[in-house]
Amino acid sequence: MFGLIIVSIERRSMANVSRETSSGGDNSHTFESTTEVLNRIFKDSSSVGAEMLDITQRKLRLAEAEFPKPSRTRIIAVANQKGGVGKTTSVVNLSAALADGGSRVLVIDLDPQGNASTAFNIEHQSGTDSVYDVLEGRLSIEDVKQPADGVVGVDVVPSTIDLSGAELEIASLENRTDLLRGGIESFLKSSEEHYDYVIIDCAPSLGLLVLNALCAAHEVLIPIQAEYYALEGLGQLLKTIGLVQSSINPHLIISTMLVTMFDRRTILSQEVYDQVKGHYPDIVLETTIPRSVKIAEAPSFNQSVISYDPNGAGAVAYSEAALEIAKRSEKTLESIDAQRSGE
């Protein structure tokens, strides 16, 4: 709906220009930009109109924004042991938004449920070559990755239900936490394609698969639902990350926290955001992800919300979050280097 409004207004604005040009007049007196037309229409209207104006203006700013690419590949684990916080949704939509901004993204689906693979319309039934084969050492990432359907710039390493048994199979191995790291490092060294981001979708647990992701990653992105229950599990996750930092991956940093399912109509959402922002001011994104039916619907159509509803509130918010992440790249890489040097 928002897209139709924008197109209609732009056509009206261009029609004004055409009329003035044909009559020899000075079009600077009559031409209105899309933003000016929207302001005139919705300035004193209802909250719905104000929201439409806000989304449209943000969309126009995004269209003019440049997504800077990181100077080297960022390897990000998206983790939260609590389910239902928007973890996989964030992986899918941030990846699509970063690719839309010109970056090259490799998504590794490390959740046996395979929801990220579903959202990108990637084949992932039992028996399909997948991340399970990478962990077991039978295949490389190059062998199993597939291009995301309809999303230029995103490749996906799929997950299958076979992965659910992997933790038992690798538990006795000496290098059981290094399996994914070895696969990623070998792939990035040999790949003819340069990837700006490797984004790992973790299972909602704190088992061996998640430890593999935290060992392979350089940084962690934590999605946090804007509810108090979501904060209860955050302490345990941070404790686990601390243990990983002190033992198997001392270079790991927590680079980003993203507040999801934010309802700006409620005081609770704002209070949760303020509390998280107050504790972690440098890593919590300014952008919040709203509750949105379109975000929830998109996976059922094997799409990201970026392509399913590009002018909606969810797509705009995820694009803004991706832009923030991209703009923070060099600062984040500096933090990773500082962690490595022990500063």
C-alpha cells in the first residue's frame, strides 16, 4: 500500500513539472518533492497517516544511503538460547538488506529446524548436502552452498534435520568445537568470491552446535525481544559467551544487540529498550524491529520481508538496522583486533 502511495505521489509531482515545463513557467514555484507532498497530506492526520509518513520518509533516506563494505570479512554468529526472539528472522532479513545494499553475504544455517533455509527457498530435506556434511568433514562449504532464491548477493549453506544428531556424533572428537571454524577458514581462503559477511544462524540452545558457531565467529549479534522474559535468559547467554572467550575463542566479541518485536504503542517495549541500552550503550542498535504481520508472513512465501513487503515497516526497520551494522564495521573490526592483541 505504501509503495502505491509513493508511486502515485511521484507521478503527481512529475505531472506538475511537465505542466510547468510545457507552459514555459518556472517549475521551482510549483514542484513538490515526494516528502513535501506527504507532509502536506498527512501533517494533521491520524496516527496511521503519521506512521505512513514516517515510513515513507525513512524509505526515501535509505534509498539515498550508501552501505559501506567492511575492509575484511566479518563473521557473525546470531545467537540467543531463548526461542521466539526473532533470531532466524533477523539473520534472513539483515542478510537480504546487506545484499540489497551491495554486500556479498554467506548465510550458514546451523539450526536443525532449517528455518533460514526455508526463508531463502533453499532445498534442505533430509539427505541434501548441507552444513551437516561440512561438520562431518565429508564436503566443503563450496560443495554445499546454494544461491538464495531471488536474493542477489546471498549464498546459503543449508541445514537439514540430519543435523539434529550431529551433537552426539561429534561429542567424542577432540576438535569438536573447531569443526565449523575449520570449514569456514578453508572456504574463505580458497573461494574465488569475496564475502563481506558470513552470518551464522544458531539453534536456540547452548549445545555443541552453538559452541561451534561461537568458536568460528569473530563477533556475536544478540536479538532481544522487547519483553522482560527475554532479559532473563540474556545473563546465561552472556555467561556462556564469557566462557567461550576465556577458553576456546579469546578473540570473540559481542558487537551488536538488536531489540526485536518492539511495540511503540506500549510503555513496556520502551522500558525494555531503555534498560538494555542503558547497560550496553555501545552495542545496542538505535534501530528497533517492530512487531509486524508482514515479517511473520514472509517466510511462508519463501521470502525475506525485504522482498515480500519492501515498503513496509518491517523491511524499512531491517534495512536501517543493516545500515547501522554496515556503518559500524570498521569500529567493530578495530575492537576485534584489540581483543586479539589483549588490549
